[in-house]
Amino acid sequence: MKTLIVEDDLTNSMVLRGLLKSYGSSHIAANGKEAVEAVRLALGANQPYDLICLDIMMPEMDGHAALKLIRALEEDAGIWDTYRAKIVMITALLEDAHNATAAHMSLCDAYLAKPVDMTKLLKVLRQLALIA
């Protein structure tokens, strides 16, 4: 499983990387702009990400804007539904209905609260058929 972790807090990104290390390679982007560029490059190399863990509140470009642009890049590349990256929004704002609605309308696949709990993360990865 090839993963992109998009998180502006280095500690949070390292924790996620540690949680996911036994499932494959991971790359880190510090904000939405870096994430969109990483996805663009991966698609161009025909090596798309399987999973993108995307924080919502970040500098430069927030997770909602990045999510929309990532889905547009996949659409432009002819990647649809089952074959697109699974995007999990990760945020401290889980109770905020506006953020949850905006994320789902932008086609994210799941939503997790910070701090990320390993059991919940693994449950989501199983539901998304990324791990057995």
C-alpha cells in the first residue's frame, strides 16, 4: 500500500507513518499544496497512491481544497471510483458537522479524529479494502 500522509504537524505525521509502516511505503506532505503536487507527480509516473491521510486544517492550502484538486487530478487521468486513492480526512474537528459534510461532498472515503487511534485506523483500512 502506497500512502501519502498530509499533515502540517511533524509529530502527527511521524505517528501516522509509524502506524502504517508495516503496510507499505509512505510519503509525507506538509500542506495541501505539497499533497496536490505529490499526487500529480505520482499519477504522471503511473504510480498513484492507494491511501491519502489528509489533515483538514493546514497552512497554504487546507484539506478541503486539496481533496477537491486531488479528485480533479484523478478524474483528468481517467481514474474513477474503485481505482482512485482512498482518502481519509483526519482532524481535531470531528464534531464539526460542516467539516464532515464538506469532506464527504468532496468525495473523501472516511473521517477520523485526532489523535488517530490504531484500532480505528485499521478498521477504516479494512472497510476500504486496503488491508485484510
